[in-house]
Amino acid sequence: MEEKACCCNKTKERTEEEYKRLIHRLNRIEGQIRGIRGMVEKNAYCTDILVQSAAVTAAVNAFNRELLSNHIRTCVAQDIRDGKDEVIDELVSTLQKLMK
């Protein structure tokens, strides 16, 4: 019986530049989240918190776009070149999850 590969067992070596860009984005998102927490703790006005929450959503979406773009250019393209067409189904599934 052939086992289906789990994405949890896959890894990707990123360039130093890609790694730094992604970590930088995540650090900024983390800071934004801490800021929102502080606003809640200080009883900030709801709409002010919602505006900051929307900014976090936009930042996460930007992170996802960058990561997805890198994934398609590297992992997906290489798998297709290697004849691993199942990567297309994986990509479609990932896109469906991102578009919920």
C-alpha cells in the first residue's frame, strides 16, 4: 500500500533573502498583534481596534501572497519538471483553503 505524502513531512530550503523577508513580515505581524492586544487591554474604542485588525489581515495576506509566489516559482515548478503532476492538485487545494 502506497502512503500519501503529508505536507508536514516536506521541507524547503529557502534562500537567505527569502528567509529574511518572510521573517521580517512575520515580526511585523507579531508586533501588530501585540499592539491590538494592548489596545484591548487599555479599553480602546472598537473601531480603532477593528482598523488595526484589518491592517493585520492585510499583512497576513501579503505574507501569504509572497510565500505562495515563491512556492509556485520553486517547489511547484520543479515538481512539474520532475513529472510530479500531483503537485497541481496540492496547489489547487491550497488555493481553495486560502480563498475561504
